[in-house]
Amino acid sequence: MKRLALAALLLLCAATTGATERHYGLSPEKVAPDTYVFVGRAENFSSANGGNIVNTGFIVTKTGVVVIDTGPSLLYGREMRDAIARVTPLPVIRVINTHLHPDHIFGNQAFADVGIEALPATIRGEETQAKAFADNMYRMVGPWMQGTEPLLPARPIPRAVQTVGGHRLEMIAVSGHTDADLMVLDHATGVLFASDMAFLDRAPTTPHADVAAWVAALDEMAKLPFRTLIPGHGRPDKEGRAIRQTRDWLVWLDATLGAAAADGLEMTEMMARPIPDRFAGIALAREEFVRSVSHLYPRLEQASLRRAER
């Protein structure tokens, strides 16, 4: 009994130590003058990675720091803020949520003193869905979410073009990945924070997607005068490969699902369909394809049935 009690005590101590030592180890990567990115892993949410699967970033201007997305948890947001302080003594003066998905917004609490900005539709989306997102995140990544609660954006993005501390920032409102997606183009450096409108070497996620609108937005994105593109997931990109790869995936996905719906395939049959060899190097291709079938296929099936009835 004494041995059992000792073993239980050791396990408890190990668990407590693990909890106190949990950290993301965030290290900002400089991608242009005054511009830094925290590059996330090309993985699904898990208790091993704590939800660190997203790219967030910040711009150090002459008057203060502009933060773009805050990550998946309060702990992430706090580590992000600590990392920013190691780069510059200037205060954080602006914090932007690019869209409503949980990996981009649950570090907001760490910036509560600054206040969060977002597109009006993103604010409405967070109001209605953030609680459910938080519940899911607690289930998926567990103790990494300790203390995390939704903190909604306090104000809408004030202007499409803003000059902040010598950086001319263009706020580009689009849709496709969700019904309200924000990209930030810094004309001072040529860095485009594309958020989840672009993925690189990681399959796109589609729970709120309008594929046609997304493809159209990508075509317009390709015309922007950027020199470095920061995708929502994947490495920083100086060649526009993220735009081409994301577009290619979405066009293939839409055509494949549409043709299968017209042929009357069941959803389970659709999920087993092969993925082209050209996507072999894309992380989570099979997993996201299966998810996309569940997200998008029912609507296509209904449209096909209505056409058949007519």
C-alpha cells in the first residue's frame, strides 16, 4: 500500500510539474524590416501541440506594435506578448482578428488592455460561435486552454487604409474561407498577411467555405503588389506559391465533389476517392479532403437532386 501511495504521489507531482512547465516556446521569425511571424506546425489540433498550428505575426512601427491574430489560447497570447517585448520596448497599440476561427482568436485575452479589432461580420460570428469553438478547443487540446475564455473584438476595423508609425497598412476585406476574411498588406515592406485565404503545403480547411468566392478572391490576391506572403498555415512565401497551390486544391475539390454529386455517389464513397499525385506533398490532404466532403457535399447533393427533379 505504501508503494502504491508513493507511486500515486509521484504521478501527481509529475502531472503538476508538466502543467507548470507547459509552454509553446514561441520564437518570432523576421520576414522583412520591422515584421515578424510565429510559424505554426502543419498539424491538426492536439494535446501535444496545444493548438499551435497557425501563423500569427506583428509589425513594429515607430509608434507601437500591430499584432495580427492572437493564436489558439490565453497561454499562446501571453507567450506571444512576451516574445514581442523581447524584440521591442514599444507598446502593442493595435490587435487584429483576421477571421473568426479559433486558432486565430483565443489569445485575445492577453491583449485585453489594447482591445481587438475585426471586420463587422467577424465580430458577429465570434459573438454567436466563440463559445462553441472554445468548448471544442478544450476537448481537442486540453490543459493548454486553461483560463482561456472568448474575448470578442471591441471595435470594427476603422478604415481600409491606415498609416501607423510610418507603415501604410491596407486592410483588404474578402470572403471565401469564411464570410468575412481580412488580409493586411503593408506597403512599406511588401508583406501580405493573407491569413487563411492562403495555405502552403498544408491542405485548406473548409468548415465555413464558399469555394467559388474563395477562388475569385485568390485571383484578385495574385494581382496585389506583395513581396512576401504570410499564409495562415505554412511557411512564408516569396513566390506566390501559396496562392497557386490553394487555388489548385480548391478548383480540384469543387470539380470532384460536383461531378460525384451529379453521378449520385454516396458521401462515404466520395470520401474514399483518390487524391491526385500533385498534392502528395501537402500535409493533411486526406484528412482535410474527408472533412471537406462532410462540409460541402450535402449542399452539392441537394443541388443535384433539385436539378434532377426539374
